[in-house]
Amino acid sequence: MPDEAAALEVRLAVAHASARARGVEAELKSFSSSVNSSKAIMNRRLDILQSWLNSNNPLFITFHQQVRSGARLPEDTRWDQQRTSAENTISPNFYSQLSLAALSLDSLGMSYYGPYCVVLKNDLIAHRASVFEENPFEFNRKHAIISGQMPPAGYRAPWIHRDKLAVSKLAAKVSSGMSDSDFPNVLIEPRRDQWDCDFIEVHMYGPIHHAAIEHVSGPIPRARADRAIWNQVKRKLKDIDANWDEY
Amino acid sequence: MDALISGQAGAAAILGRDGQIRRVGEAPLPHLPQHLLGRFFAGSTDIQRRAVASIYELDAITQRAWSSDRALRMFLMLIDPSEPEDAVDEYAACLEELLAEPEAEVFVRKNMYSKPLPASVDTVRTAAIVKGHAKSSGLFERLIRDQSRIAQVRNSFDAVSPELLDEPKSKSMVLEAAIMNGAFVDLVDALRGNADVNLIVLKLLAQLRHVRGSREVVERWTSEMRKPASTPTLVPELAEESDPLDESRFVAVLDQALANIQQRKRRSKGGSSADLAGIKREISWIGARLKSGDTVGAEQALGTLIERQGRRSRMEDIVKTLTAVADLARDAKLFDFTLRMIAGIERIGSLDSAAANVRAETLRDLGRYEEALAAFEDTMRRYPSDEVAPTARAETLRELGRYEEALAAFEDTMRRFPQDEVAPNASAETLRDLGRYQEALAAFEDTMRRFPQNEVAPTARAETLRELGRYEGALAAFEDTMRRFPQNEVARNARAETLRDLGRYEEALAAFEDTMRRFPQNEVAPNARAETLLDLGRYEEALAALEDTMRRFPYDEVAPNVYAHFLGSRGTIAKVEELLAPAVARLRTKGDWVAAHILAMARLRAGRVDEALADIERGVKYCTYREQHRYFETARPLALLAKRQAAEAARQLENLAAISSLPREEKTNIVLFQAHALAEAGEFHRARNIVESAQIVDFAAARQRKLAEAITERYGLVSGVPASAGRAEELSGTISMLEFDLVRPKLWTFRASAVRAA
């Protein structure tokens, strides 16, 4: 990690120098300060959210495959090889242990991966989270990294230094006159429902207990059964002192 | 196209550059690059990759998978004691809606039968909540009743030591696969005496063969449940399903209903015709359960319905319900179930003509023709004004090949019941059987004039044109029928099959898919579509489609036979045996005998000649279905040929070729086989004359021509010079393959059925 830290410091210095040259040093400092309070947001489908909240329910543990299934059946996973290969290149040997989220300054994440935005409590993830520049597949493509090669250093940071990575990556997008209200759309592009929307990934080691949920926002489902599930989810959220809003 | 489907996600992703994400009840999302699909489906444990023919098929599969997942969730929420009172009624209502999809109930059972319910589940509370919901209460009651057997099956599984296996995770993988393949449900059924545990174990071993360690676990798990191997029973007597618990419950329900009716002097206001629509819906739902193979669910729903009718309806209404369900069971080929319904009606003591006809039709379906004839004649005596029995009796004569008697009986029926629309069509069909095509066409046209709303006659007329090789005329006639009768499924399938005859495979595929979209419960279209895919060499898709059909219609006899025939042609004998084992162990219906024939031919093709010949001899000796019997007779000389008994084979084929009522394409096949046998016996001159005179016509023409050419070259029938050793071997392989294909019984018919529902 010393190489990673040093390389990130180099990128950070370049970003500050550039900001100085463009006369936006104050704005960049504000941005950096905002990112220090950013959150990890996981976007989830309703079924995943329900199973997550029922992960200590003996009925679900016994009878629902999504919760019960520690052992996955052999299946054809060729369709998923591009992703796993890219993630393995960035996080060799432990990529399958990672839970992923987006770094965000508001309560919205990447809705393409699920309409329910789950904000996580910082203090329950900080010790095992890091941030990474972007989606590993895109990263590898941009940097011409092929499977088996080491990725370049300086594109990841521990959670407590997420501001450094954000500044290094996004300094060029901070412009004169920007204030706190502008920064959420700098940290994540505003088109959250597009698959190629750019964002900083949060990598959390190990499974996330539902006690880490701070807030959930999402749509009221159209299907009757899914509305019943959403109502159950809301009750379960209340039980764990988490908030929710719906639209 | 290939797609990933997850019921948990309620979504499917079409793979490829032009792919899209299709979601249940939501607008599709545009293309998502393949490297992001894993994230889209993250957390799903039910992803399946499938080849599908159309968006329609994909959406239908996704919808069913979603319904299944949500039904299980609703069920778990419903029985969860921590769920508040004000929420559970909504869960029950949602569950009832979701269970309208038969696959969903099967899915819930697969999961809920994997382990006994925790003691915390309040069964009294749950039973009260689901009381007004027939399907949910049936499912729950059954689950509660089976708890001790579920515990027995699970305890046996848990007792298997993981140390048997190389990897610690193997046992849990076997468990997961066993649950998802319905093994727990099957084994509980076996403990109830409803299924043969040995067959279930065989099926399970086959299903789990790709899961490491499955054989060790399954063998140990089921060791105390298995019975000593037994010989399959041939043509067993009609026996009622061995489920004493349900039998006694069914009788108790009936008796209670009768007692309730006796207590009421007259029909209550609640029994007004306003109930009729609800009863019809319920019967229709029971029919769907039967078709999906869920006799348990059907029986539960029927019990509830009878109980309700006992409180509000008349005795004859209950008889009508039982008759309707009996006919639906017959349609689903669940003959034991049918006979139980008939026994119930007899218990009420009110066997009317409709019920009597269903009983007789069932006997006919089971190949017990003489008993069926006697039963129809008995009905005709007891109910002289009944139109169905005389027509059905005549049809039985026709099936027996007693055509002249059948024609006379139809004419008699037409005289006595001039408004009967069934007899004229059935009579015309008989003319067609006799090769009197022009008379048949004229008869159909006469019926079309007299009964313009009759849709059987125009469809059957079009089919006659097709049989005559007048394909363009047949297509136009089918299309006209489809315009006039948009709900006619037979015309659509027959038109698509005609396109297939003409080699217009892509159009045929589109037509079958259209029928599948319009009529999701139609079983013929998916099978015919799969056969068309086989024609096109799209084997993977065809097999996937057949597997889907087997899942959706577990009692459909055609799909496993098509599947097995294809595998047999490729020499995959083990899989063929596994697939056809249940049918060959039963040997009751026509479909069972077709399966036995396919198995025999597959064994012959695999070089297991003695076994094949024994199978064929069994068919010749015991099969009572005339057409199927003839196919066994045709197959026997082929087995003799393989045993180098060519002269005897030629003699038998000569006798078969002399049968005057043989369908034309079948006669051509037999003549070609005869030529082969004669050539093999050294009678080249006779063989050449036969090949030259064989009329090679109709749908199988291409293969027949190829066979004639191969025989001619192999034995030098024209040149006088037999093929060289290497070439002869190659040609023998071709001949064997073509004979395997041509001797296959017809797996279905597109004929517009003249049979009227009782």
C-alpha cells in the first residue's frame, strides 16, 4: 500500500496545482471537505432488500434460496466472465468477498443496479471499506490492463482518505463559483439511471449486516405482491431504527 | 436468442449487442453491456440461461419465475408469527393471486417440503387467515398434513455423513439441487404411496448427475426408502390411486355434502345461478392443476368446492361437477383420477349419461375397446335420447379398424339425430381413413353448408387437402378457417405443420410461436415447434424447448417421446431409458406404448438387438391400440434384419404390405423395408422391382427417397454391382438411420377431433 498512497499523493498534488492555476482552489477545498462526509450507497432490488432484512429470520433462512443458499449450484457463468475477470484484476484473490457501493453526497446511488438506494452507516463500514476510481472494467479498458497484469497505483484509497481520491479524480470538474449544493453531481454524474454514469466505487470487505442500513429511498412498487413486500421492508427498517422515504 | 432470467430479480436480460433488460410489469431497459450484467443480477441465486424463440416466450418464462419467487415470499410472510395481524390478510390475498400460476405452487411446495416448519409457526392462525382462499388453504393444509413425512425425509438426508464426500460444501450443494428439482416433494409423495420411490431415485440421480457427490448422498439418503427392484407390470388392472388418506377424505367430503343436501328440503337462495360462474372458474382451475400434474392441489380444490356445493347446491350439480372434473382428468390422461370421480358419482347413485360416457371414453383411452363398446351400448339402452354414446361407439369401431361397421353406425346416428354435428364429421373422417378422399371432401363440404358455425368440418377438409398433397389449397383453407374461427387452435397448428411439409421452416416456426402466444395452454404447438427446430438442425434450442414443455406440462406424453427419439437417433441410450422409464413401467396409454416403441428402436439402433426384439415382441403381444400395435409389427422385421434373419423379415413385411387399410405413407415405408430385407436375403430382382414401384409421396417423401437410393446403391439393385466394403458400411449406417426415423409412430395428430366433450 505505500506505493498506492505515494502515487495517490502525486495525483493529488497535480490536482491541486491544476486548481490553483484555474483559480478554483477554494472550491476544490470545499469539495474535498464535502467528500469527507460522503456516504456509501448500495442500490438494491426489492427482492434483495427484503432478503437482506430477513437474513436472521429462521423461515427465510430455511426456506428461501436467496438467503439459504450458501452453496451455489453449478451453472453456466460464461456470461459473467468479463466482469469477474476485471474485478479479479483490480482486487486479486478477494474480489468475491467484496460488497460494492457508490460514493455519494446525497441519498441517491446508481438506480440501474436497483431502484432502492440504501445509505449505509459510515461508522459500521469505515474500518473495512476503501474507494476505487471507477468501475473496474472501465478502468482496465482505459488503462489497457489485461488480466494478470498489475493495475497502476494511485487509484484507490482507504475510506478515511476518500476525499483524496475524489479530488485527484474530479478536480477538473470543479469550477469557479461552485458550492456545496453542486458537489453531489460532481461526485456522481447526474444521470444516475444510465449504465455508463461515472462514479467512485466503494469496496467493502465481507458481507454487510442489515444493522448498517441508515436510510432507504425507493419507489412504491406497481405489483401488488411487491407492494406487500415493500410494506414489510418498511416495518423491518423501523425495527432497526433506519429511515425510509418513497415516491 | 439467448437470455438470462431471474425470478427473484423479476427480470430477463437478452444477451448480445442488441440486447435489452425486460422486467415484469415495467418498461424494458435498453442495452446493458455484458460486463455489467453480473452487477444487475447481483444477489440472485436463481439465474438461468435459456435459449428462447421470441420475446413472448421470454416474458412468459420470466413472469412465471417471478410469480414463483413472490409466491414463496408471500407464503413465508404469511406463516411468520412475527408479522402483524393487519398485514397477513393482504399476504394471503396476494398469495392466492400468485398461485393462479400453477408453476408458482409447485415452486412453493418444492421449497416448503425441504424441512419441517419451525415450532413457532402458528398453524391455527395461518389456517384461519387462508380459509377463504381455496388454493392457499389447500396448499397449507397439505403441508401441515405432510409434516411428519417431511421430517422423515429430511432426517434421512441430515443423517448422511458429509465425510462421504470429498468437499465439505458438496452436501449442501446436493441439498440445494435436490430441493430445486422437487426431490423432497417426490419422496414425500412416495411415502404417501403415490409414487414409486425407485423411479424417483433414478430420476433424482439423473437430475443431479452434474453435482459432485450427488450419487453417494442420494444413495445413502434414500437407502431405507427404496424397495427391492421389481418388474414393471404389463397392462395393469385399473386401480385407484393408492392414497388411503385422501380416498377416505374424498368419500367423507362427498358423504357430508350429500347429508347437507338431504337436510335441506329445497335449494337455498345461495345456490342460485349466480354461483355458476364461480363454480366454472373453480373447475377450470382444477383442470389447470391436473394439466400441470398437481393432482394433490386439484383434489384439495375439489374437496373445498364439493363442501361448498353441499351447503348450497343440488345433488345433480355435484354430479355435474364431478363429471366435468372427470373429463378434465381424462383430458390430462390422469385416468385413475377420472375413475375416482366416476366412483364418486356412483356413490351418489346418480350416474347420468354424461358420466357414463366419460367412463366409457376412459376405457377407450386405456385401449379396453371391448369394454368401452359394451359401456356405450349400455348407455344407448338406458338413455335412448343421448347423442354422444352412439357417436362415440362408432368412433370406437373406427379405432378398431372396423370401418364399415363404423360407417353404418354413423349413418344410423345421423338419421336419428339429424341436428348432431359430430357424427357427419366423424363419418367423413372414416372415409378419409379408407382413402375415399373425394367422398370425404364432399361430406365435409356438406357439413359446412348445413352447419356454418361448425369449425371442425372446415379444418378437417383442409387437412384432407393436405393429406392429398394439395398444400396450397390446404393453406388457403386453414387460413380461411382461422379468419372465421379465431379461437380454433387446431387449424393454426395444422397450417404451421403444412408450412413445415413445404420446407418453409421459418414461417412454420413463426406460426407455432404465434399459437403459443395466443393459446399458452396448447401443448401441441411447443412440441411441433421443437420438431421444426430439429428439422433446422437447431438441436440445442429444440432440446431446451422440449425441456421447457416437459416442465410446463408434466403429463404431456409427446415432449419426452420427441426428446427421446432424437437422443435415440444419436445413440444416447442411457438418457433415453431414463426419460422413458416411467411410461414403459406403466404401459397403459397410447403415449406409453409409443414410448415403449421408441425405446425398443433406440436399443436396436444402439446394437442391443435381443433386448430390442424382446421389447418389440411385448408390444406385438400386449399393445391393444391398433395403430401402435401395427408400428410394433413393422419394427419387428427391422430387428430380425439386424439379427441376420432377412428372409423371415421379408416375409413379415410382405404380409404387412398386404393390409389394405394402411395409410399411404406407412405403406410406402413398409414396402421400402421389404426391399431392404429382400436385398439382404439376396433376392435382388424382387427388391429392385419393389423400389421402382414404391409410391414415394407425402411428408416423409425426402427421407423415403433417400432410403430407396441408399438401398439401391448398397445392394447394386440397378447397376448389378454392390457397393464396395467401405461404402457399403457407410450406406448401411444411412439405411439404419432412415429406418429408425421412418418407423417412428406418429407422436400427435392435427386432426380436428370429432369427439365431443361429454
